[in-house]
Amino acid sequence: MASESENIVEELFEVEVLLDQELLNLLKSFELSDQGIEQFLTNGYDIASLRIIEREEVEALLPPPFLADRTKSIDGLNKWRLSQGLQPVSQPLKENSQNNTSLHQNISTSRTSLGARPRTEWTAQNLICRSRKGNQILEKFKASNILSKKDRIFITHLIVDEFTDEFGKLTREELIRRSAELSALFPTTDQHIWYQPAFYRDASGKKIKLGRVAKGCLYDRNNNYLSGGAKTTKNLPGPSEQRTNSNLQLDVTITEDAVIAYQEITTEGYQLVKLDFQQKFPEKVDLLFSRFVDFRSRAQAVFANEVSPQGKPLCEFLLHDDLTEDSRDCITATLIFYSWRGVVMRLPNGTKWKPSLQEVCDSSIIFMKSLTDYETELARLNKQNTKRGVPDYPVIVVVGEDVKGANQFIVCFNDIAYKAETFLKAVDITFKIYKAYGIAFPLEATGPWQFIATYFYDFDLPEDRYKAKTLTLISMLRNHLPST
């Protein structure tokens, strides 16, 4: 995939864990292939864990057809660890041929620490305690009460892969038990995140339906992992794919590992979205950035009369001279959502709903004072969407003491998150996710997003109940002379 020549670099952001550039440089110095580097990154290794990794783990991490990468990584780790005054992963490669038999026997012995036990004893607790990295994650969680996205992926792979290699796929009942065990070990992560069956039976034996299909990261991994290290993933959406269903969602749960791996290897996670958008709409790539400054000047006057009373305080903030560019952009964009009053709509579950202005805004932009609220806020939105029978949408997370002090901007969608350098970049990422993958705008915020699509990106307006309001607002803005 061709890389872009621009200097803007976006980072994958997983709660509070950013890409470790030192780790990436070290792995590249081993002359590994991109696929080999991917194996280390997606399994949660960092510099600290490479100091203690054992050869057994490297061999499990790089099975055939990655034998060349396995050799390079062991050789590279040996040299690097010796330079750090540490013990090597193994004896130098020249001596390995003399020790292959005994080494293989030692590895086989260590890997059967649970092998003699019955299937029922391969619990989450036992599997985690068997793994050095798993123990580190558990201890870190006990100290911080935070399980990062990166660590959750590692735990998921550990629980499913080790079990599958020994016994085959987990059954529905085993997935339920593993999810309950993991929820007890990591209580800040709800059980349904690990696994939620399609139904359950109440005390009377009545079948209670929870969804059309089961879901959760254990379920996805159990379906997609092939014993021996091979994984099955669907291809990422290509430029020739046409999305005809307006409600079709990006299948992130299946391609999550591939997307994260691509983002971490390139250090430009957003480029994947940008390239897919550029393939479909090459003439619209940079329109938002070229138009927003002029829009901001016009909007300051027009929105003062158009926004609801709840949005008036934001209009007053725009009069402050001490606002940063990001804060000014953030306030101005938020006012777009406060310009659309909620209308009564029928949800997919058949109920009627009139969203409040706060709900309209929260569907796309949420504010929090610190990242300690990150998991809680996203879980709250997920529960609301599940209750209403609507999917999760891309959300812009704005972090700061208040809107005037906004200093971090993250786009989150289906457990994949991007850290944006500016608020405007976060808006651009979010919009391009919608358009690149044919995802419908949120029901409660269709009007504001259609305005953004038309005013900034020159997309045609559909014939719906939002068209008249959108055209009126666009006309008012374009006929108003920008302030000087």
C-alpha cells in the first residue's frame, strides 16, 4: 500500500498506551519482515518483556512459515540482550545444532505444565498464571485497575490459543465460563466484552434472546484462530467494494488484529482510512482543512442566532481571545450539533424516541476531564446504543479540564482508537470512516453530519427531512460576510 508524502503522522491510541517507537526500531534492527514485527506488536510485547522473553515463546510466536524471522529474532535478541548485560534467549546460533534435541525436550516439558490436567482445569486463572506476560498484566491491573486494549488482546489470545492448541475450539459453555472468570479477574471490563451468548435461559427454563448472534472478543478469536498459529481474517475493504446497505458497519471485530498491526507497523494508523477514502473520493481528501477557517469566522455570527439556548454558553466562549486554535475549532464544530433540534424518530426496536440536544451531541463528540473516564464513558454509550437497538458509531473523545482547555483528541470506533494531533483532524478521521466504509450517520445526528458532508466535502444532500434545514443553514453561512 503506497504511503503518503505528507508530514502529518497519526498514532494509534489504545486508552493510555501509545506505540513504543524504541520497540519498533529494535525489531526493525533484527531485519524482520513486516509480518514478523506484526506478531510481536499484536501480542503485546514491549521492551521490558523482550528482556525476559524465552526461546519457547519466540518459537510459539513465530511458527511456520515464519522460520526465517524466528532465526533472525533469536539471533537479534541474543546480541541485544548481551549488549544490555542480560542473559541471551538461547545459546549462540552456532551451538544450537548441538543442543536442539535437549532444548526441544525442555520446551516440550515446560509446555505441558497444564497438559496433564483435564480440560476443565484449563481455566483463565491457570492459563494466565502459566504465562510470564500474563502474570505481568495481572499485577499491573491490580496496581492500576486499568486493563488496556493492548493487554486485553494479549489475554484473549492467551486464553483461546493455548486451549485450542490442546483441545480444539471452546464450546459455548466454556466461553461463558472463561468470560465469567476473566470478569472476576478484571472487574472493570464487563463480562459481555469478553463473551455474550445469543441467548440464555432464566430460572424457569425460558429462552431469553440477547441478540442475533453471539459476540465478544473471546467469541471472535475462537472463531478465527486456527491451531498452529494461523489466523483467518477477512480482507480490509478495498476500493472496488461498493457498500449498498446504508446501515452496513465496518467489520472491525474480525479484522481488528490486522488493522492494529498495520497501524502499529506504519506508525500512521489513520493512513489506512485516508487511503480507502482517497480511493473513492480523491477530489475531497483535504477539503475540510481548506474551508474550516473561513467557516469558523462566518459561524461565529450566524450560530449566535441559530443554536438552541443550551448552546449559547458555547457561543460566548468564542468571544474569548485566549482560546487555542483547537478549542476554537472544537467549540465551533460542537455548535453544529446544537443547531439541530431533536425530532421524534422510530428506533429499530420499534419504540419512538426524541433525542435531547445533549444526546445528539454525545453521539459524535464526548468530553471528559481525563482518560480515567475513557472506558466508563464508552461503556455507557455502548449500553445506550444496545438498549435502543442501534450500532455503535465513531466518536470523537475530547480530553481537557474544560472545553477551553481541550488538549487531547481521540477517535474511537469499535475498540479501535486513533489519537489525532488536532481536533479538526479528529473530525476528518471520523467523517472519512463513515464515507470510506459506507456506515450510516447516527440516527440522532444525521442532520449535523449531512451538513458537514455537504458544506465541507461537497457531497449531495439526500431527499429527507433534514434537507431543508441544511440548505437554509448553508445559505445563511455563505451569504454572511466573514469577519475580518
